[in-house]
Amino acid sequence: MKTASYTELKNNLKSYLNGVIDNNEPLIIHRSGNQSLVVIPLEEYNAIKETEYLMHSPAMMQHLQSAENHLKEGKGREYSLDELKEKMALRYHYTR
């Protein structure tokens, strides 16, 4: 994990931010006398927030555990991406 001081970041902002994106590597920014920060790609942040949301819903956690057990018992079904899109469109009345 890369680290930088606030001054280093300020002087090399483009390079550090490109490193976060290009290498998918978080950047820790140390700020003298203040809390440190972490810079991560937006997609990673969104994935963290989605996971956090799912884990805070007891009903969703129960559903996910049930689905996982279902798969472990060999009762799952494999779908192609097109099949899944079609199934979701029908279920939620989406149109393509």
C-alpha cells in the first residue's frame, strides 16, 4: 500500500491518483497533526458501501446464506449473462 504526506500528494497529485487507478492500490495520506486518509477507486468504494448495506439487513443476510447453502447442496443453476438479463427484465418489467 502506497503512502504519501500531504505535501508529497500536493506536489505529485496526478501521479499519485493515477497510481491508485492504474494499480488498483489504495493510497494512505498522512497529515501531520490530523487524521490520515485513504484514497481508493470509486468502484471499490461503491463495492464496500454495497457490502455494508447488505450486511446490515438481517433479511438480506438470511437470503444470501440460504442461497449459498442452496448452491452447496448442488441445487443451483448456471445462467449466461444474456439469460440473466432476460430473467431480470421479466421479473422487474424492464425493457431492453
